Amino acid sequence: MEKKYWKGVEELNNSPEFTRLRDNEFFENLPIDEVLQNKASSTSSTSRRDFLKFLGFGVAAASLAACEAPVKKAIPYVVKPEEITYGVPDYYASAFFDGNDYCSVLVKTREGRPIKIEGNELSSVTKGGTNARVQASVLSLYDSARLTTPLSSKKKATWSEVDAAITSKLAQSAASGKKIVILSSTLPSPTTKKIITEFSSKYPTTEHIVYDAVSYYGLLKGNELSFGKSMIPSYRFDNAEVIVSFAADYLATWLSPIEFARQYAITRKLRDGKKNMSRHIQFESTLSLTGSNADNRYKLKPSQLSSAVANLYNKIAAVTGGASVSSSATPQDKAIEKVAQELLNAKGKSLVVSGSNDPNEQVLVNAINHLLGNYNTTINLNQECNLRASNDAAVIELMSKMNAGEVGTIIFWNTNPIYSLPNSKDFQSALAKVGTKVSFSDREDETAQYCDYVAPEHHYLESWNDLEPYKGYYNLVQPTIRPLFNTRQPQESLMKWAAMPQADYYAYLEENWKSNVYALQTGITSGHAFWTQSLRNGVFEVAVTAPSAPAFTGNVQDAASKITKPGTGVELVAYEKTGIANGAHANNPWLQEFPDPISKVCWDNYFAILPSYAAKMGYKQGNVIEVKVGNTSVKGPVLLQPAMADETIAIAVGYGRTKVGKAGNNVGVNAYPLVTIANAAMKYYSAATVSKTIEDDYPLAATQTHHTMMGREIVKETTLSAWLKDAKAGNPEEMIETPYGKKKVEDVDLWASQKNPGFDRPNHSWGLGIDLNACIGCGACVVACNAENNVAVVGKDEVMRSREMHWIRIDRYYSSDVTKENASEKGLGKLDMYGEMEKPAAENPDVVFQPVMCQHCNSAPCETVCPVVATTHSSEGLNMMAYNRCVGTRYCANNCPYKVRRFNWFEYTNNDKFPYTMTDNLGKMVLNPDVVVRSRGVMEKCSMCVQRIQYGKLEAKKAGRRPLDGEINTACAQSCPTNALVFGDYNDPQSEVNKLAVDGRSYHLLAEIKVKPGVFYQTKVRNKEEGKEA
Amino acid sequence: MGSRISLCYFWRREKRLLLSEMSKINLIPQTSKQSNMLRYVPRYLSFTLLAFILNVITLSPSIAQPNGEALFKQNCTSCHVVGDNKVVGPGLKNVHKKQSDEWLLKWIKNSQAFIKSGDPDAVKIYEEFNKIAMPAFALKEDEIKSIIAYIKTESDKAPVIAPGTTDAGTGAAVESKETSPLVYLLVLVLIIGLYAILNRVQKGLERVVRQRDGEAEPIVLKGKTRTKHWIREHKKLIAILLIVGMVYGSVKGWDALAGIGISQGYQPDQPIKFSHKLHAGTNKIDCRYCHSGAEKAKNANIPSANVCMNCHKYVQSGPKYGTEEISKIYKAIDFDPAKGVYGTNQKPIQWIRIHNLPDLAYFNHSQHVKVGKVECQTCHGPVQEMEQVQQFSPLTMGWCINCHRNTEVKMEGNGYYTKLHTDLLKKYGPQAKLTVDKIGGLECARCHY
């Protein structure tokens, strides 16, 4: 019998009323007759003719009004600064440090406003590299969430009011013997430290406590236990032949990632006759950016990592004669044995690092490095790193002091403990017992909202400062724009409050440099000349202090007994994402929309879980789960992340901010509460309990939803040993089936023939080479491109519809267990094979990154299908896009084999639906005036920074010479911390790009379709152990 | 009845014949052209002769002796006026009465040497003008004399005549070249009048014929019926008129639409009545002195007020508006001319932008001025003759492209082009004109990105 479903009880009863309603679609009568019979309307003075007349007049008036061009004004300077030429950028050397990343930068300004950050090649630390966060920092300057005036009790106030009030409060605190606490992030500025010292002498009860959102206390303390001094040494990854990292994400977030990425890339590149590569082995629980670049990657649960370090120590100590320690077994002990052997083989040329915040684990790491003799080569204890100085113990102690009412005044400087402390609720209640609370925050953030006074600080591009990232490395920070708002540097505020005689911080800084820093050198003989040269160069470096083997005084037995023992059950680990990091820049839309290099998810954080473990637990992607650590629980969506350790859940900190601004508020969940405090140090992993909630699935916006290459050779790969035997290993000649048998790709052409050899490139022929061996997938290029080319931010909703506008994306692929070769062995049919190939390898897939932008095909499929000839080819090899010709058919995007064309589905400027960079007047100031802002309905794509090419060519023409190789560079290539991208002219026989193009590793993406791209890639070479294929 | 028809028919045929005859004339352009040319020759002849004679008259004195006026404007106007007011140096009205020609000669040739020689008058003037030295002029004696002669004649005319008033004649001359719409109207009225007269004559004749034949007067139709009949009888005429009207309308409409956004001839009133004619024309100040960006950057830039002050700190009064316009610069830069000091209350001058290239087009001045060695006037027109600047060129893409098709690239002497030049000559032949389009000057991404 057929089943019948009723729409409702009414249908079941089948009442006459129901039948009547069912049969009438519009069950209420439309009031047509009433309208027509309305006397008022028929006798209305506006007849149909009148209406048409008005309409006609309206249209005519509107079109007439439109014809008249609005009067535009040209307002020149009254007195033009000498260095400004309209239309010509000025560059100023400065430095970026936000308490997290250090980078020596050049700031590009146009008509007095900073629009782009570029690396400063004079710095021997960062060597011209940048990362996504540094690139995005220029946008934070134009953040409308910034405070425009100081606040007093949450109300706008003047500086004199605030100064007077705070000075009296400080005096009160000092007089009553109560503490004045400056709670700041790490401040590696010698002059700032001097100011704090002078402030302390004025107010003797002052205590300066350093608190970083993500702590390196374990590293500092570990070194103190090992060598008697709380410090961080400098690392030289470029000197290391074997690098072993225990969950230190040194290419993305750990300590000084730009510097380390550059060093690391030197050991990875196979250029200019270099035939050796470093070995990189990573032990970790999450899949970090660093881990994804490793030659061998071993998965361990977070609690097993410390024991793995101890086991490695034992293996090495057994050979080198160190004392052995007691340790627990881990699942990777076999691998550890092999790694130990490799390290021993590379004694003195290896490096072991750990990302743990446990001082005892760091003692063991130091012991390993010490036994291996690395303190002479890859680690320099004499070259102290000043980039992290956080003191977890002091922060915890501070809370008890606050609770005891000992603190009279607290000053927050670049810290936001209410947001970033795990026990922020306790901190909040302790804060209530502090007499006066002052914040230097540039916005009314989570902590500033509880402060009595907010003395907002400048953006770093408005500030004077100096930095000493490493002992002897100085970098000046200079303003590149007048302060946009009524803000003031914290240093200057402290000077005012301490009634110091100097007029401002600038005067103080200059004085300090002219007297103290000047004395460190001998070359320049006048303080003024030294100051101006240092300002011009940005950096001033004293000769490097040579490393020396220190005396290791650590107690390894004690350390080994205190490390975490492998636990059972689910563990949660909190980590930093490459884009948002510790969350300080959460209101930066470029960083929010920047897809995470690994998960490709933007605008969110999530609980990353290994797919097989998730399947076991019954979680699917997007399910909302609740993770409980101790008494704190956090709800968030599940992301299936291949290559995670089993029984491990990872979540990124830096999200879930509530008082940061329009773009960043309530994006993701705050994971800091899941951090725990153990032995007076922050602990970023703990045992957890997980439960599935009944909440609706939470959609995540990912820019890449497929994970494998499906058996196609998109990223070509080989191993070092294979490559040494054959320069074209992994990159065999592409052959095409023709009626005359198999032929080489270049021998087959639809268009060109002997008579018609195609287009010539009489002048330039631009090209871009991408070394996949050097590309670490960090995404600096993505944000640099955003800044250079006015790429719109579209928001999570649009990204979910695959409408992101990034001109360059970084594809990330996982290796699959199933290949075309082994499918039949596994008994898979063709369909099943493809189904299985879609799945990343279950256990530990290899990861590859590939930046993809417009390939500037010389036989471009997009060009031939445009009905209005909006996209054409230039005689310099560029695929050009004329936005004003484009009518938006999107045929070109359909026909693009690389899917690099982006369509403007909406007007992203002045549109309240997209409240990001181009909607408020402030945000628009970051736009590059040399690049058009695209409008709705047109296609756009990578132009290979044609504005930079044109600019460089013109400079050469004006000077009457050819452009030098490297003089013209694209934004992506320039920002790259590893120099993986090389831009140049194929017509210049001496150019770097030409040399790379003829290398055996070079290949074109999808060469078999013969679109002859102008961009080429170079095979990724892995330094795998012998016998194991890539 | 029959004759009426025949007459009408005849008239119509006449008309048709007339039309066909006309078209025949049009079909033989050569003869008509020749005849036209022949007709014009005498006129041209007379015109050329006139021009020649005029030339001889105007040029002959300049060959014989230096032009005092021109020399004065070239050398002296930046610091002196023929008047009573001081500019940088003293007003020169009646200077010939104050000093002898000999004294003036010595002073103008080398005032510093003259002062050193200890002439009391010379020293006195030098002291009076705060020891601002007048530069030495390498002028010949007769040239200086011609300048003095010019000062003499100018001094006798009082007051100073503003230069703007002298161009009254040119405007009329320009107008006479084009036939004014009044003439067309007159012709139209004449034709209509003629038609009306002929129509009446014809009707009168018809009536006479009818009376002679004893026919009855035809029924005269009135009002709408008459119009309807007329329309019915003139279908072809109406059709032709309609077609002509539509074609005319379309052409005009198309032109109007194509002209949207083109502001050729745009000549707004500027906040300061700055005369390019005076500065670039009379005083021959190089364009790039003020528009210094033209050789360096994308923008030629409107000079900031401090550039104006390089001269106008001293030149405090202009020949046409006196101090009125120059004081606006002082107001902007907050300069007190009496004390010669700057204040802090500066307000930028809000010029009206004349050349508004749309955002979608990238134009770089230095590419054209420095590399392409294009004269400013090529695009901006005779700015040195413009009292008030106007947009000379249409600034349309077609205009850009035409120029790129016709202009040869200045490759010689520029190291950037050396190899390209030889390569292109190989490709296009040694005599080839290497225009901008041959090196990719028409490609989209040269201007649009």
C-alpha cells in the first residue's frame, strides 16, 4: 500500500475551507477591483500622459546632469617638501616589531602616505625577506578601529587632562609605596629600556614585567638552567646540515621566522652548482608549515614529544659519552635512533630546536646540541637574541600581588592579558583591585575597556624607535607619515609622566644614538653623520661576536625527571597560525582572508583532527564539538586535517577576539583559555575531553577543497639522490600522442609553423621562475600582492562561494596512498582508483606547496575566447587585461587551465556589505595609486606587476640604459623570504631567470596542453633517506 | 481638366529634371572642382600678395634695427616696468629724462663694474635697492639704444596699456573664416519666399487657364482633409524628408554621444588669473621651471606656491592686474610683502584641474617629455599664447593612438634602445619609420593596468 504524507492536520480532515484554499494559489483576493474603482485615483490630476512626461523629463534631466563633468580640483602643496615628486615613490628604512615578528623593512610612500612594505636588504638578519604579517602591517595603520584621542574613563579626553590625572595617580602610588607595574610585551629597544629605567628612578616602586601572548619562557629558562643566564641564543640554520625540530614552527611563527626561512632556504636551494641540501626532520603533533617542508616528518602526540627529546638525548649521549637519563618509550623510537645517527654523522653541523615552553625539555635540547658540538657553529650564545623576554612566573606572581592590593598603578603596553591569558577571568578580578589602570593600546581592546585611561600609541609607521633584535644589530624605526590621529608614543607618554627634560622621544632617541650607539663604531667621525647614515640605511651592525663553546651546567637527570610523560587519551594543543599568529592583528582583513597555508581555511579557527581519528569518533567536517581542558571548555567546528597525530586536537590561538574592530570581532573562537599553566609556565597542550554538541554544522571557508594531485604531475618531485644521478629526475620530457607517434611538446603546435614561428619578443620577454624547493608556502607573496595590486577583500561568505580575489594562491597538495601504478595491486578499478586518489595518504602524507598566479601563456586560451578583446598578449610576453573593455562574459575564466582569473561579482568599494579596506576613506589610503581599482562585473588577474615593469623600464630609458637584472621585480618575488620566486627578462642572456629556465629541474605547469606559459616551476627535491622514494 | 493635369505633370517633371541635372553636376566632380579652383585663384592671388606686402612692411624695420620692445620684454620685464612702481628694480618711466643715454648704456652693460667705478648715482641706486645687483647684459650698443627708445615711447603713453587689450583684432579675423548661421537663415528665408511667390504665380496661371477654358473652380479643401490630401500626394517627398531627417539626427546624435566625457576646449576660471601668455610667452620661462615633474614623473605637477615665490618674492606687481592676483599667492603662503616675512597660516591654492584623464588610463609625462622628447605644445597646444589655459587636445584614446601610430621613437643616443633599434631596422628595413606602435605602443597594458 502506498504511503501517504499529509501536509498537516487540515489536509487529513479535508475541510471545505482547506479545499478552497488549496485550489487557490492566492488565497486572499487581490484588491484589483477596489483599486480600479477608486474614485480618487481616476480623478487624480496626474494622468498617464503626465506621468510619461515627468518620466521623460526625469530621464532627460538625469542624462543632462550626467553629461556635465564635475569640477575637479588640483591642490598642490603650499610648500612642497623637497624629497617629494608627485607620482614618484619615496622609500624609508624602518623596522617592524609587534612583540612577535622582527623585520627590517623599507616603507614605500606615495605623496606622503605609506602604501607598501618591502624588505630591507641591508639587514643581515632578515636580508630583505618579509612575511604575510609584515606585509599586512601597512593596512593596520589605516584601521578605523584605532582610537583617535586619549580616553579617560572611556570618554574622549585631551592629553593634558590625561597626563595630569595619570601623573598624580603615579605620584600617589609611589608615595604610598604601592607598585607601579609596566606590563609590556618584549621591547627589544635599547632606548626604550633606558626610558623605562629613567621612569623607574622617578617612581622607584616601578616594576617592568614582560608578558608575551605566546610565551618563550621555557626557552629562556632552559638556557638559564643550562648556561646560567636567561637568554635566547642566535640560530644559524644556514650552517646546519641536519636540522631536527621538535614542534618548533620556525618557518612560520617560531622566534624569528623570516630570518630562519631565509637561512633555511640557503641550505635547500640547488642553484649555481650547489649540489647538497640540508636534511630536515620534524617531530610534531599538528601539521605545521615547517613540518610540511620537512624531508621526514614523524607524528607524535604532544605529550610524547618531551620523551622523544629525552630518547634522542640518550641515543646521542650513549655515543658521545654523556650521562644517560631515564625516559619513557615513544612510538617513534625507531626513527629517533636513525635521526640520532644522522645527527652524529653531522656533528658540529647540525641543529636541534624545540618549540616547547617547558624549560626542562629545552635543557635536554641544549644538552643534545652541546654533545653534538653545535654551539660553535649553528648556535651562537654570544649573539643574544632580544626578541623574546616573556616571564611567565612574574606574570603569575603579579596576579597574586594584584589580588593582595599591592599594585597601585598598572600600565599595559602592547599586551592584552584579558584576551590572551588562559586565566583571564582571574586576571580580570585581580585587575579590579588595582588602583589605576592605564593602557597604551591603539584601540579599546579587551583589556583597555577595563582601564581608567587609554593613552593610545602610534602605529609603528608613525613612530620613532630603535630595535636591537640581536646583540650588536641595531635597527632604527622612523615615521613615514604624520600621526593620523591624536595619539602618542608610549615612550613619550612615559617621558611626560616622569617629567623628563627632553622635548620628545625623537630628541631622546637621537641623543642616545649620537652618544651611545655612535661610540660602538669607528668609521664615521661625527655623531650627526652617523645618525643620518643609520637613518638612511635603517640598520647599523657591529661585527658579529664569534660563537664559543660554553660550559654546559644543566642538570639533565633532573630535567628528564620533570618533563611530561606520555599520556593516554585525547590531547589538545594550541598553536599559532601563519596569518593571525597571536591575534594582535586580528582586525587586519588581509590577514583574516589570507588562507592558512596548511588548511587553506580563512576567516576562522577550528579544531583540527586527523580524519581517521575523527571517523572513529564520529565527527565530520563542520560538526561543532566541545573540548574541555580542566574546567574550561571551548566550542568550535571540526576540520579534518590530514597528517595530524592520532588522538590529538589542535586549535589556533589569536581568534575569537571581541574588541578588536569590525573585521576581527567574533571571528573564530578564543583558544587561549585552553592553554594551561604548569610549573609557573604556559603549557600549550593538555589532556582534554571532547564531546559532540547538538549545534548545527558550522561552515568553514576554504580556498582549496581538494587535497591531492589525482595522479597528475602538477608539482613534480624527486629525491636528492635521484637528482644527483640525473638532472632531469622527476621531470621527464613531456610527450604528446600525435598521428605520427609520440612527440615532444615543443614539436607540436596548432598555430606556429616554419613559416609563421609565432610572435617575436623584440624588446623584453618577461618571465617568472618558481623554485619549489625554496618555496615554503608561507604566503608572504599573497599578502604582498594584495597590497601592491589593490586586491579586494571579500569576506567569509564570498570565499565559501569560491569568489576570493587573490591574484596569487598557494596550492597545497598531499600525497596519496593510491597512485595509478599501484591501483591494480590494491585491487582498485578505474573509478575506485580515482575515488581513492582523492584521499590524502592516511598515515603521514608528504606535503607540497605551489604558488599559482596567471602563467602568462604565450598561446593563451583565455585570449582567444574573449568576445571583446579585453585580454590580449603583449610583445613582452605579458597576458594583458584591459578592465574597461571587459564586459564580464567570464569565458576567459572558463577557458583558463590554471583557474587564476578572478571575477568581480560585486562592487567591493564603498559597499557596506564589504566593510574591509576599500569602504572607509581611511582604508582607501592604502591603495596603490598606480593600479586601477576594479569595478563590478569585470575580470581581473595577475598582471605580473606590469606597473612595476613599466616603471622600471621608464627609469632605465630615462637613464639611457637597459634595465639591470633584478632592478624590476614583482611584488610576490620581492616579498619572498626565501627568494623562491625569480622574476626577469628572458631576452637578457645574463638574467637569473634565464639561467634557471634552462636548468634540468625547470618545467611548465600542465606543459602537455601547450599553452607555453611565461611562468615556470622547478622540481621539488626532497632529501629523503636512501631507498625511500619521494 | 487635362491641361491642369499636364501642367502639374510638367511642373513636376521640371522639378525632377532639375534634380537629375543637379545630380549630374555632382557626378562630374572634376569639372566642378576645376571651375571652383579657377574661381578661387584670383582670390588666393590677392590674398597671398596682401600677405607678402604685409610681411615686408612688418619685417623690414626689424631687419634694419633691433626691436626695443621685444628686447625689453625678454630681458627687463622680470624686474622692471615702464611705470612708477618698483618691482625688483626701479620703475623705468622717464628714466631717459633722469639719466643720459651714456650713463644708461654703462649701467645696463655692466652695472657692477659701473658701481665699482664709483659713479655717485650708480652707487646711490645700488644702496637704495638693498644692494640687489642688476645682472650684466651682453647686449650690443644699438640694442640697448633701441630699448631706451622703447622706454621713451612707452613713457610718453600714459598710463601703461595692459597687454590683453591688444588682441582685439585677431578674434574678428578668426570669426570671418566661418560662415555665420545668419547667412544660412537668410538663404532659407529667401528660398521659402521664392517658393511662396512661384506658388502664387502658378495658382494664378492655373486660374487664368481655367477661366479661359471655362472650367469650374476646383473644390478648395480645408483643414485636415487638405493636409491629408497633401500628404497623399507627396508621399515620396515625405519619405525623403523623413530619411534625411533620420540620417541627420543619427549622425548628430552619434557625435553628441561620442563627445560625452570629452572636454576639449574646457577653460575654467582659475582662482588666480594666472597668465601662461605672460609667463611662458612674453617672459619665456621654460615650462619645466614650474612643471618640474614633467621630466621626472608621471605628473607634470602644478607648482606649489613656494615655486611661485622664487620670482614673486621680488615681482610683486603684474602688468595687467597689478598686485591683485599676486597677492593671492601671498595669501596662500602667508607672506607679508611689506615686511618680506612668511607666516604660518598657509592655505593651498585650489586650482581647477583642466586635464582630467580617467583613472583607467595611465599616462606618464616623463616618458613623453624626457624619453620621447615630445614638446609640451604637441598635446597642450600653444600654451604660451593662452591668457587662460584650456584643454587643447581631446585626450581620447583615438587621439593617443593616432599619435602613437605617427610618431617616431627617438631611439638615437638612448642606450635603452640601441639593440632594439638595430633589430627593428633589420626587421622593417633600413628606411623604416620606427613609430611607437612598432615597439608595442598600442598594447593595452602600456596604459591600462
